[in-house]
Amino acid sequence: MAASAGHAALAIARLGAPGLMGKGGFRLKSAAFDDGEELDPSFTADEDDAVAPPLEWTAPPEGAAELVLIVEDPDPAGKEPACHWLVWGLAPQKGQLLEGETPPRAGKNAQGNSEWMLPRLEEGDRHQYVFQLFALDSTLDLSPGSSRKALLEAMEGKVIAATILTAFYEGQDDEDEGDWDDVEIDSIDFDGN
């Protein structure tokens, strides 16, 4: 993972969990992209019907009571990463979130809502998205819609394993200028004939 100011502020660093990476074979992956690959536009604001990507994970180590997923972009201009998704209440077993699935409990992302925040970048900007999955030794008592700060505070001292999956995305051209390039106006039948 390339270093930036935001990497030190990622949840995994804040919780002191880098030393717990992959403990007990705990792994996170996606059928939509491999670690370090590009996110498909269907998971970003560049597509009209965009949804959250599918994720799946191996069983956490023994003693896990709950899983928490935090997705952050460490590359925004500020010092804090942009939070794209806060999910908790996931069963402590091998599992998955299907493409576009609504998770059991979700907190407020950087836009203040409780859903997958679609990456939205200017054309040519490229950001990294860090999917962080944590195994906790006890369950969280948090209300839906809780903040990142409240979630991290509730997780303090409870993380027994962690795993990450990274993806990149580069902003696309917003214009639909290519749609009409090959259409000759003279060949369009405006009268239905």
C-alpha cells in the first residue's frame, strides 16, 4: 500500500490492527476485483445504477463474536480518510455481502448517509479504496447510523484479527460525447417512416 497522509488515519492504523492482519488465515476478497485492481464503474458514481461491490471472507479466528467492515479512501485532500462504508453486525463466520446487498447495520459515511458511498472523482483523479474487515471478540452496542468516530471508539481493544482488500478508481469523463459520433443525422427517421 503506497503511503499518504491518510494511510496513518485509516481505521486499521487507528485501531493498532496491522499486526493482526490475516491472523488465523482471515482473508477478504471480491469476485468483482482482485487486490490492487481497478474498481469497475458499476460500483461508482460514474454509472447510473451503481451498487456496492460483492465481498466475501474466510472464517475469522476462534473467539470472534462479530465482524465489522470499514471502507475508506485515504487519498482525499484532508488528513482524514473519506469513509465510504461502515458496516457492523456481520456474523463471525465465513460469509459474504452480495453485490448491492444492504448490510445488517450501517453507520454514516462521509456524506452522512448509511449506504455505500459511490466513489466520485474528477476525470483523471485516481484514488485508492481500502476495504478493512475486522474480527471482534465481543459484539458492539451501536445504533444504526452511528459515526465513524463512535464505531472506532466502540471497537477499541476488541479487534482480534483484520484483513484488507484494496482497489483503485480513476475518474471518468462525464460527457456522453461518444454516443453520437457514429450516427449520421441524415439517417435518423424523425417521422417514424
